[in-house]
Amino acid sequence: MKKNIFIGWLLVVGLLLGGVNFLAQGKTILIKKATIVPVVGPKIVGGDLLIEKGQIVKLGRNLKAPEGAIIIEAEGDYVYPGLISSFTAIGVTGYPGAGNDLNEVGISTPQMDPYEAINPEDDCIAVTRLGGITTVLTISGTQNIICGQAVVLNLYGDFPCEMLVKRRAAMIFNIGAKQQNRYPSTIPGVMAFLRDKFEKVKLYQARKKETSKSSGKVKARTSKSSREASINGPGFDRGFSLNLEYEALIPVLEGQIPALFIANDEVTLRNSLRLIKEYHLKGIIYSRKGVRKFLPHLAQEKIPLIWAGTMTIPDRWQAYDYNYRMAAEIARQGILFAFEQAGWGPGSRNVRNLPVPAAMSVAHGLSEEEALRAMTIYPAKILGIDDKLGSLEPGKMANVVIWTGSPIQLTSRVKTLIINGEIVPLESVQTRLRDRYEKIVRQRLKAKKK
């Protein structure tokens, strides 16, 4: 009995700490006779898709259902991979009554990890996935110069570890985050601040390697007190202290973690590209305006773009459809890009509107195929998760959505939603409110007729 209780506690602790998904084993599901759109290959009309243990196993026609499989008859419907939103605050806008965990106070907080604040009960999760979005990048804020890290999440799970796809997917920088009445309060000051920070990180890294080498790298320093060991860590000389801020930036300077720059005008775009080149960063640009001038450079340097400006109002000297046509121009340049919904920044609760800019771009010159890629496989490539998500291929995670039509057609609706091989209920706070008040209205109308 005691042994069973102990094992139970171990499972609970493992779930809370993350890393291993104990619960999401996935069911065997066979979707039959649908139009399957893999995104990276040709459509399969009247096709079947088999899911086992949370993965896509097979696509084709006339597949046989394994024993005990859940069969979904989808004749006349369309099957797409789950859509991916690549710039959100889903899960960190706060538990009820607890405020939000989006922006930390400070100028440089690269050690900030949004995973540690994820709220799986966030009402926005259910609302978002009803728009066919199954995966998001949750960032750590936009108000600081160095905001912190970002995490890729699936929008289903009781614990953050069940939702986790990838931690430390990017480091968020905002070149335009000038400070009020303190340094750095100008764009040149911001650039000087970042260069100074990067150079200090390089010096810190060099000293760390030297001290580790001189002390035998992993050799245990048993002569140290426990306090010194906790401060300096094993293998470091006396006087060397770990710096969590610098430690978080080392993988960025080494190119292991992408640097995602928020740049919404010509100056911040130019300076972001300059820093990417100077420090050989694995750069990503997020922008809502001002990108046209830099498209050839982005194409030449193969720098991905998260384009969030389709629905923004053009400047007074620009044509009314200037931003509507921008995605088509981005695609013509051969730039790897992802759509993002316009709104009031990552704290917006309208992530569900992701298909809207894609639909508007298709109406203004972008092909439907390219628009779908920019909501699926392209953001997956940008975030480094295209081996798991972004298309319907055997071996990939089963994030699958059955639609009444193309997601580009805004009249299409989600009929069935599958995340990591689990069929997810199609309900949210909005559907519950709709059902509640629709019932009241119908009762009143019925009583009125009598």
C-alpha cells in the first residue's frame, strides 16, 4: 500500500515538473472518405487518415480500421493540419485574480521563461482552438529590450508538460523599447545597450571556459564549502559566479536559439538586421509594417518573417490595399514567412482570427496553397518544429482538424479537432454562453407566440 502511494506521488511530481507526458498516450482513430490536404503534398480526395498513439501513421484510400479504432466518417469534409500561431501570450495572461505574467519589470530579462507561468485553464485556449489553431508560440513579453524566452505549446492538456512542444524556442528582443527618463531612452542608446550586453556575454563565456578548463572541467571541488559550491558550481574557480542573465543569452549568440526581433518601422528593422549580421545570430523578424524595402535583404540572407501587418491601416501616402497585397510580394521574394493576426499585441485575445489575414491576402494576389503553408508548415519551420508539426505526414504529431471547407474560406467551420491524437471537445466559454442565452431567447419567443 505504501509503495503504491509513493509511486502515485512520483507520477504527480513528474507531471507538475514537466518533461515527460505520462497521460497523452493517444487513441487509434481512422478518418474516412475526406478530402485530405497534407500541405506538403497533393490532395487526397476520398482519402483516409490513420492515427495511432498520438501520431499520424498512414494516409491513403480504403485503409482498414484496426480493432477498437474510433472511426470518423468525414465524406464531404476537409482534413488539414492544425494551424500554428507564432506570436501570442496564450497561457500567461494570468490566473483569475492573479494578474498577468507577460512582461517582467526591467530592461533585460532573458532568463524569463513563460513556461513557468502557463495556465492550462486559460479560457483563451479553448476559444483559440475552435478556430482550428492547435499550436502557439507563447512569448515572454514585448515591453523590454530583451524580453525573455518563448515556448511552443499545444492547446490541450491538464498540465503544462502535456501541452509542451518545445521550450526555449526563441529569445524575444524589441529594438523599439526605448525607456522613459532613463538609459537607454533613444534608438542609438538601445543599440549601444545591446552591443554592450552581447560583448559582456562573450567575455563571460570566455572566462567560464577558462575557469572550467583550469579546474579540470567536471572535477568535483570537494574542498569548497557547500555554499561556495552552490554559488560557483562544480568545476569553477573561486570568484566565478554564474550569471543567469548571461547564461540565457549564450545559446542565442551561439546560434542555438533564434533571436526574434520585434521591428515595426524602417529604423528598427534596419537595426535588427544589422545586429543579426554583426553577431551571426539566427534571426527572425516580427513586423506589422515597413517591411517592403527590406524584402530583398530578407530573401538574400534567408531571414524568416512573421508578418502581422495584413490588417493594419496603411499610412496616409499608401494605397488602401498596400498591406493586403504585402503577403503576395513576400511570397514572390521567396521569403519563409508566417501569418500573424493583427491586434493589440501578443496580449490580444483574438488569436483565433489567424485565418483572416490569410484570407484577405488570397483575395489580393496570394495563392491559397501559399496562404495555408504560411499558417502551417512555414511557422513550423521558423520555430524549428517542422519535424513534429505543420503538415499531415506519417510520423508527425497528430494535430489534425476536420473542416467543412478550406480555412481560407471564413464561412468554414471546424467539425472535429484532434490534438496529439486526442479528440478535443468543441466547446469554450463562448459556446457555453451562446447555448445558455440561445435557450432563454427561444423560450421567450415561444412564450410570446402563445
